Amino acid sequence: MSKNKINLNASNIKKLPSPTDGKRTYYYDNKLPGLGIMIFPTGTKTFFLYKRVDGKPDKIKLGRFPDMHPEQAFNAAYKLMNDISDGVNPNQQKKNLRAEMIFEDLFTKYLNEHAKVRKSSWKEDLGYYNRHLTSLNSKKISDLQRSDIERLHNRIKDDKGIYAANRSLALLSKIYSKAIDWGLEGSNPCRGIKKFKEKSRERFIQGDEITRFFESLNNEPSETFKDFFYLSLLTGARRNNVQAMHCSDINFNRAEWLVEETKNGEPQTIPLIPQAIIILKERYDNKISDWVFPSATSKSGHIEEPKKVWKNLLERAGIKDLRIHDLRRTLGSWQAATGANSYIIGKSLGHKTQQATAIYARLNMDPVRESVARAADAMFAAVDKKS
């Protein structure tokens, strides 16, 4: 055991190789006795606590890396050690989980202990659950079979479409993966169910629409939403990140915005071009809270639902089938039209693929900012030519 002792931090864990002999390998932390990580031949890495329970040694699973961060593993290990010292048997807790928990309870546990802690988009999970998954609420989680999930997947497709069906399936799979991390035995019933083929959406603001779009946007009566849509376009950021933008996350000296957690679970630094800085500086000088887009009526304290304003904006512009998320695609499309390569575009939009990660890491903000600026200048120039 001593030869496999390391500091269990994210950097070291990422470097650990998968076993090639078909057996699991184990590594233990240098500082916390009993805390370790097991690596399966498939490459899955799972934190565990090696501890005597009722006089018998056992490896108690804590969670999978990277869903569970090392700091969370340490906290979970300390809690388990205290529970065991108090006479709690975690193995019995697992049995209770299998025997008693219904889906409604599992989703509540998933939402409070994982989604709200780890995901800035947890409200999307709650929305899909409320719209599509509540029919499972009273079922014991150990009773749900693959055939049940397949029927539900098909029913959602027939009622609400393939996108809703596929997103609901992905959420279900994630919930069961967490349940397995928490001690549910057996396999994930979603495994092996194929998603319905989706048609890639390619909508963005076209050259013949750009003038009408900006005219309508400039006539928007709400300064808050006008600035919100402008910044969504000029940063290429996701809607929920722009909605929840903090003044304290803006660095005017470096012309950068730090998004602490994006959809992929990682922070992102977004370069700010002069047009975005002007909007943000004015909002900062007149701020009433740390939210860039505060709301007196929402529970969160910032604006929540711009769909009605967006609908009216499009009606004034005479533009159809354009979503707020398409502003993000619009920026990328105009970047491509002004000569940016895919890596620059991916960096500015916060895309992350295994193939491009190494290249992204070598890019600084200057060429990214220049690319966004060229795209914005091209959009505004297109408007000037048609005025």
C-alpha cells in the first residue's frame, strides 16, 4: 500500500494511468489514512475510504472523479469516519437506500447534494424533472428497469419532441450514476439506451437580418434587457451566465470577465471588447447591487426570464425562429466570417473538446479579444452599409 501513496489532488489524479492487466489499481492519500482512489480497467476513477466497520475492513465508495473533487472526497471521508466512530454502519445505510428510496427522494437528494452544489445550470435539471420525470416519483429506484426508461424516453419524444426526450434521458442517467456513487448496487438502467438522432441547429443572425435586429434592439424600452442582449451577443456567453453576472467578476483594467463556473463545470475568462466595456462601465457606475442585471422580483436577485422581451424584440424586427442562445452562435459565425480559426472561436465561446484542450491552453486572451472585436466591427459595419 505504501508504494501507491500520493497527494490526492486533481492534477495528480488526472495523470494516474488505467490498469492494463484487467485488475483495479489503488492509490492512497499521503495525509489522510484510509482515503484512496481506485482505478478500473475502463479508466473510471472512484474515491473510497478504507476503514474497519463493525470489526471488518471495507472499502466504502465515496464518488467518482471528476464529478467529485478531491476536496469533496476529503470532506466525505471525514464525515464517514465520524459517523463510523459514532456507531453508524454505512453499509447498512446503502441497504436502506436500495430498500426504501423512491425516485422522488433520489431526485431531491441529487438536486440538493449534487446539482445545486456543482452545477450553475441546476434549474434546467429541475425544469426537466418537473416537466417530464415526475411520473417516476413513487417508484422504488431499484425497481426501475431499462424497459421502463425506454418507454418513458419514447413517450416524451412523442409528446414533447426528441430534444426533450434526449435531455431527460441524460438527466436520468446522471441521477442514477450519482445513486451508484452513493451506494446503489446494480447497473445504470439508462445504459445502452440510444438517444434519438438530433438535427444540429445552425441558426444565427443573417446578413439581411442584422440591421433590423439592431434597430429593434436599440428601440428596446428596457435598458436592462437591451444591455443584456447586447452583452449576450458581444461576449458569446451562455444566457444563464450573463443573467448571473457579478460586478465583482469584471476586471476593467484587463478587460476580462471571470465566469466562476460554466456549463462544463469549469471557470472561464471571457475577453471584453470596447463596446462591452462601455455597457458594463455604465451599469457599474449606476449599480444598486453586485448583480450586473438586478431584479427586484426574482428570488435569485437577478433577471431570470427574458423570453417575453425577446419575443417582442423579434416581432419588431420581423425575425422568426431565433433563440437567445443563437446570439452565441451568431458571434461565432461572424468570427468565422472575419477569418478566425476554430480554436480561437472555441476559446472565446468556452467550448471544450479533448482534441482542442491542449491548444486552448496555449492561447492567451489577446488574439481571442481581437477576433471578437473584428466580428463585432463587421456586424456593426453591415448595419452602417444598409442604413
